[in-house]
Amino acid sequence: MATGIAVQRNASEAAQEQQAAAQQVLGIISGFWLSRAVQVAATLEIPDLLADGPRDANDLAAASRTHAPSLYRLLRALASAGVLRELPGQCFEATALSNLLRKDVPGSMRSTAITELGLMHYASWGNLIDTLRTGDYAFQTTFQTDPWTYLKGHPELGAIFNDSMTNVTKVMQRAILEAYDFSPYRKIVDLGGGQGLLLKAMLEASPQARGVLFDAPQVVEQARQVLRDEPAAERIEFDAGDFFQGVTAGGDLYTMKWILHDWADAESRLILQNIRKVMAPGARVLVLDMVLPEPNVPDFGPMMDLNMLVMTGGRERTEAEFADLLTSAGLRLRRVYTTKSPLGIVEAEAAE
């Protein structure tokens, strides 16, 4: 009798575990619905429209030029996920999540949502299975070009992408500055430095240093405008170029945030070799990328690695993979610093 009760209890527990697992799988399957809903709301500037207080769905539809009954269903879905909060009378108000999707708040993630969940990524991820079958990255096969050429041909998207990178940098730069001492350096060269906010922060942490912002010509011009009123701009040289052809010489610190992860090992090696050729004696190289954890550890890195496979043909790397890559370029891994962000700091020096 007791055995029968135990069997029934075990069967009941197994059924409950299966039901919980099914709910979790359903959440995973439907996850992209919420992602796309967030992207559309950000594009329509719904969070900005709610900045001054609650508004009803009809008012929001008129302001966003959308169909009111359909917009209400989008807003209700977002409220069910905590992105908005629904009030009586089909009214909606902002939450801490939606406030991060506004244009005018520190740490805004609006441009990131629009970029990462827009056509470039959405269409490319739709072809993930082709990448797994061929090894060719999905963006290339989807759009018949690389992401950087595509963005050059679509300057509005390019501006949103650059703004996204700037906003992500704002969120992460404090963690970078807390983890690493920039004060010993005199010439900091930031490769692929975008709009220059990380370089500005590094120079503020190293008042005696001068900086070089190295990026593509159109990005450098954007950076000049972004930084023109910043005191640190007086210590910044703007150098337009192609890091596959060569980089600014004489730096005693070379930094790259989310650069090497865009590229496979062959291209990453070439970038590092170009640095190795011109770095000052005793110089350091900092690679600001995710450092992949041991298997089965909950971490954002493996998903970002999959995104790199889809979007650029690049990759995130383990510490051992960074060490091998650096060695192949005439450099040596000194240390990996962890930060209070998804980024790690991989520090290297010239090999003897």
C-alpha cells in the first residue's frame, strides 16, 4: 500500500515537473514575440509619449498614427510582461522598463532595441539554419553584403547603430573604469572607437594622457561633432583609417571594445598584428569583449557568440582562445579582468 502511494506521488511530481518545463519551453518559443513588440513600441516612440504621464490607447494611437484597437492589443501584451502598466479605461503608464526605451534618458536602450530587433537582425536570424548547414554567416547570405557596407548604404540605420553602441558604452564604461587603472598611460589609441565616449572616459581617468580615436572616416566625423564641446576633445586626435591596413603608431595603450568579436580568427589576427608592428615599447593592448565561461554556466556570452555567428561571422572567445589568438599575432596574454558588466578586459603585451 505504501509503495503504491509512493508511486502515485512520484508520478504526480513528474507530471508537475513536466508541466513546469512545458511552460518554460513555451516562454522560450514565444520570446521573439515580446522582443518584436518592444522593438515596434520603441520605433513608434510609445515610451516617449508616456513620459509625462498616463494616456489612453486612442490618444496614443492618434499620436503614433496607428490603428487604435490594434495598438491597444500591443500595449496590453507589453503590460502583461511588465514593460508598461495598464490602468482602467484602456489607459497605460510608463514603468522602469519602458523608461529605458525613451530617447532622452541616461542609459537609454531605445536605439539598441531598434537595431538589434530590427530588419537586419530579424531577417538574418531567420536564416540561422542555413548558417549551421554551410558555415556562411546569415547576414551575408540574406543581404548579399556585410553589415558595415550595408550600414554605409543606409545612413539612417547607421546613425541608430552608432547611437546604440554609444548608449551601451555609457552603461558599461563605469564598470570598465572600476576594473582597470588607466592612469599610467600617456597615449591611448581607441580602435573602432565610435563616437568617442569610452575614449573620453579613459582620458578623464588619465588626465595626463592624450588620445587617438581611430575609426572609419564617416564615424570619425560623427565623433568630432559628438565631442566638440567636451573638454577632453582638446586631447583627442581623430584618425580615419582601416585597421586591416594599419593603425596609429606610438600608442602605449591600444583599446578595442566589441571589435575583435566581429571577426573570425584570421581577421582578428591581422588587426592585432598591425597593432604589434607600431605599439610603443612596453605598451599594452586591451580587448574589451565577452570572455566565455565554462560550459553550462548561465551567461549572456554564448548567446552573443551565436549572434556573432549570424551577423558577422565573428565570435566570442574563451580565455584560452584569446591566449592562442594573441600568441599568433606576436602578443602575450597578461591577465583577464572581470568587470561588473558582460564585458571582460583581456590585457596583452608584446611577446619577447
